Amino acid sequence: MARPTSFGKDTGLQLRMTFTLFLLGLVYVVLIVALLASGANGVLVAVIAGGLAVFQLFGSDKLALRAMGAREVTPAQAPELHAMIDRLCVQADLPKPKVAVADTRMPNAFALGRSPKNATVCATTGIMELLSPAELEGVMAHELTHVANRDVMVMTLASFFATIAAYVVQFGFLFGGGHGDDDDNPSAMVLFLVSIAVYVISFFLMMALSRYREFAADRGAALITGRPSALASALTRIASGMDRIPQRDLRAQQELAAFYIFPPGAGKAIGALFSTHPPMEKRLAALQRLEMQLQGTA
Amino acid sequence: MGLFDILTGRRKVKQPAESRLFAMSTAAVTLEMSLGLKDAGKAAIVFQPLATADFTSIVDDMEEVLRGTGEDTGTEIEKTDDAFGYRWMVLSDDDFEDLVVGVNVISQALQDGGYGERILCAVFAFRDEQDQAVYWIYNYKRGTYYPFVPAGGDQRRDNERELRLRAQIGNELPIESELERWFPLWGIPI
């Protein structure tokens, strides 16, 4: 019949993300070759990093929730939040995640969990007071899209080799020193240099990937709710609310920040390349394009 | 969702599954005959109304058609918007078959207009011998039904009753197999 969906495709975003992933893979292949070439030590580091990554995937949820001061809430404790998420889950065809609330004035929301079946979405009391129901719905849909896109899994795996590179850089002297003081140990030196390069390049690629996934989550939220402008309105409201928050409240780690609806400390003048989230104007512009597609004016 | 879709964060809102809505027409007979659940003469379909001219005109046209046929079948329509911004089209008719047909007319009109993914669910209301409300909710995205029995008090549901209903209805309805997708709908206006 008529149109299959009310929104067009975003091929540009798909292409950029695929290209970033491709580059990341390329960088990591170089690292793997260097690790293998360096022999046993390199493989050992890889195994340790692998163990840590698995721990991160399986064990970090509870730690992160505790770090945020969040507690899981039952439908009786937060009826409106639960009912809202129930409906969004039906729309997004997702199983119901755990729902948590963090008791802080900072208006924010985040999602955790390696797969949709093990996911937790969390909203702060600050965001629930600040936003209207439709705006909050947009924000929760953004977080549910992170869950559906398996962003925690993707980012953990994407950072796996960057972690290895970081270890090699940190313990580089051990590598060199392990072989006594014979100065012709080229493989360790090469590994050390390769690791530095991999670490630096993959850092920028990961930040880019994270920003693209934010765009994807904004887009997914608009698709689920059918109200791109409600999310845009929520973002501006959160941003203006964030500026009033004192610096000491910004206690989240960078890794956690990747799954926030809005990054803490975004007001700081950090270069766009170092940022896990795209700049506000670009997010609003992307949502504006979606609304125009919806209204048939694009 | 494929691996590549996961890697590139591609999301599509799922379109309705192949419709098994009409399974309710026959199941209603069993519900009344062997389980003592009488239909309440009401059904509803819930969807997200988009604030666009195109969507509004589709809904208006569909409503007009329904009111037109309603004069023959005796189906009455009411619409309300709930606190979550969803629209409820509530149909009332003593003939249960007409209710199922009416719900299908609405969902079909939305799907033909290209807005199938905006439909949340359909709800069929029943009452047991104690006049307690029992609902059957149809999830369009998955093409499945599940029971929902509010147990009075603050957002409590009678899980035991719901599970028993699933066992009692057997194969007559396509039942949602994953219990975590038996999403409640509080404050159903029928």
C-alpha cells in the first residue's frame, strides 16, 4: 500500500558508522599482529584484558547502578514510569527491562546491560521533575533504543583492543625489561609503539562511534514515539537545567557517560573530537529533519 | 535484527505481525460457555496519534466510515486521549463479532495509510460471574493475545488468574509465550 514507514532512511549515518567500525577493525588487526609477533607476553596481556572485558559485560551493571545511587523500583513505587516504559516496550517490541531511579537533582537518564534481556534503564528524580510526560517518554525511548541497539555490548567490544593497547603502554617497561638488558629486543619496542598508536587512534574512533550511536538512539526514539520534537524539547530543557548543576555533581565516569541521554560536563569547552555525545545543535537539527519527514515537508 | 544492524545501530519500528486478531471471535464463545466470562460489549484499540495533517485526515476518514457502518451494525465509537498521549478508540456493541470487525477496520485503515507501527494494542473487555473485569490484550507487533486481570488496589494484577486463563483457553488464542511481554495497561476505560 502507501508508504511502508513514516520516516525515511538515514543512509549517511549508516555509512559513517560502518566506515568508523571498519577503521577500528583495521587498527585492531595491526595491534593483533604486533601482539602475536611479540610472543607470550602479548598473548598474556590479551587474555587478562579479555577477562576484564567479560567481567565488565557481566558484572558492571550493579556496580554502575550503585555508583549512581540508583535503586530498582517496582511498578507500585513508580507507576507512571513503569506504565510509560511498558508502552514503549510494546512499540519497540522489546522485553521489559529493569527500571531504576537515582535520587539526584541532576536531570539525566541512562541504560545499562549487555543484551535486551539483561537491561536496566534508569532515570533520575531530577529528570522526572523537570520534563513533561511526552518529553520524558522521548528520553526513555532514547535509552530503550540504546538497549535495543546493544550499545553497551558494542562499545565494550569496540574498546576491547584499546584496553589491551593501554595495558601494553602502561607495562611497556616490563616487556622490555623481561629480556634482561640486551638492547636488541625489537619486537617489544615495535609492540610498544604500535600500542601507543592504536590507543590514540582507537580513542578518537570510539568517540566518533559513540556520537554516531547517540544519533542512532535519538532517531530510534523518534521512530518509537513518533514525536521527534518532544525529544528535541527535552534535550534543550535538560541542557539548560544542566548548566545550573554545580561541578562537584559531575561524578560519572567516562564509560558510563556514553550511555547518558546527556553527557555530564557538556558545558565545558572540550573539543568535539573528544566528546562521547554530538553537539546539541546537531542533535536538534537531526531531530528537526525527522519531524519534517514526518510532516511531509522535507 | 541482524548483526550488521546491531553494529550500525539501525532501528526500525516493527510493523504489525500477520493479523490473528480474529481468533478472538471464536475464542469469545469458549470464554463464555466454559469459563463463565461474558463479554462486556466493549473493545478498544490504542494508538499513538501523530500530530501531522496526513495522519489526522486518515483518522478522521476512518472515523467517518465507522460511524457510517455503525448506523447499520449499532456500533458506537468514543475516543479519548490518555495521560500518556495515546488515543483510545472505544467501540460499544452488543454483538461481539461487530466489535472485532470494528477494531480490525481501524487497524486496517492505519496500516493502509502507512502508520501500522503506531498501533499499540487492542483490548477486549470481559466480566466474570462476580462482575470482575478481565481483559484480553492483543499485541499487534507480535500477533499475540495475553490476559490482563487488574486485582483492585494500587496497580496490582492477579497473576494467578491470568496464568490459569492461559491454561484454560489452550490453543484457541495465539497466546504470547514470553511472560515478560504481558505488559499491563492500567486505567483501561472499558
